[in-house]
Amino acid sequence: MDVDKTLDCIGLYCPMPIVKTAQAINSLEPGQVLEVLADDPGIKSDMPAWAGKTGNEFLGFEEEGGEIKVFVRKGGG
Amino acid sequence: MAEQEKMTLIVFSGDLDKALAAFNLANTGASMGMQVDMFFTFWGLSVIEKGGLERGKKSPMQYMMGLMNRGGAGRRKLSKMNMAGMGTHTMKGLMKRFRMPSLEESIALAKEQGVHFLACTTSMAIMGLQEKDFIDGVDDFVGAATYLGLATDAKVNLFI
């Protein structure tokens, strides 16, 4: 997947990955993709919940070992 | 996007663990684009007090109460397993190790994210607290009707 920005949230727990995602998405243009690296499994449910409430699009996640890559497309535009 | 969703929290408790839960939810709500209002009342006021020792306008009884329950985010204790401060100290150490924000950091983050802080004037009167006894981030000093006005417009209303 083409990623425009990567946000490292490894080692952070709820709610910090979501708070940081909300901050990071501000620097993107509509349609661009943010990749969030996390290891708190809560992110797999939290990110789609967040995206659904904020007008952004949850594109899915990849999991390898304990590391989770989550992809979100900025909405609007 | 549709009309902004709203959330209110009554922070009644001055316990560290409960205050942390309240701020985690407030910060998450703000990150989800919600308008978040936190209404601090009774023991919850201590979370946003500066925690100074000034006598202010307190009666002797109020001053004594204030000494026995000093305000300030840094002085909050766990509701369980405080063990004369040892439990609280241990929990703070664990939170640091797991890179979780402290209560003070959570308060700063909430202000950064535009969360509104409201202080209950009735509780302030009982405890002899004045506006200047609170941290800078308090947006307003109000009563229950103001809170209920906000709560009736909000989908998420929590009492902690």
C-alpha cells in the first residue's frame, strides 16, 4: 500500500495511539494514507471506531508478530 | 460532517485512578471530534486545584479540611491499595514504564485538545475555594443547571 506518512505508536497504550493519530492526520491532504505502527491490540477495534466518527476511512491492518500496521485514508475533499 | 457530537463527564471523585479514567475518555472523545465538557464537583475539584496552602477566604474548619485533603493533580491517590502512598508511587512508576501519560500530562493534553473544564460553584463554596485556587485551564464556574443543559444535548454523559 502507498503510504504518505507513518506514525510510530509502538509501546503506547490507549488512548495515546488514537490521540496521536488525530493529530497526525491534520498534516495530511484528503485522500492521503496514514500508516500507524502499534502493538496495543486495542487499536484493531479502536481505529475503525475512530475513523467512523471522524469522517476518515479505515483501510485495514496487517499484523506480524506483535506489531500491527493500521492504515487510514484521510477523508474530506 | 454531521453536527458535532458531544460528551460530558462529571468528575466527582478526587481519586487518581478515577481521574485518569475520566481524562482518558475525555481525551479520546476530543480526538474523535467530540465537544467534551468536564464538570468537576465535590472531591473532583481537587484534581484541578492548584493545591496551595493560602488561607484565602476559608473558615478554620474549611482550612483544616483543605489541609487534610490537599488539592492538586500531583497529590491524588489511588482509590485502592494506596498503602500510605506506596501503592500510588508504584502505580505511577508502572505508568511511566509503560509510557502512559501522568494525570498532569493528561490534563495538559485535554486543554490542548480543547476540552472544557467547568468547576461547580456549590462545592467551591462548601470547601471555601475561590476561582484563583484553580489551574488556568478552567473555562467557567457554574452550577448544576449549566451541566444539565450540556448533558441533555450530549449522547455520552458519565459520572466518575
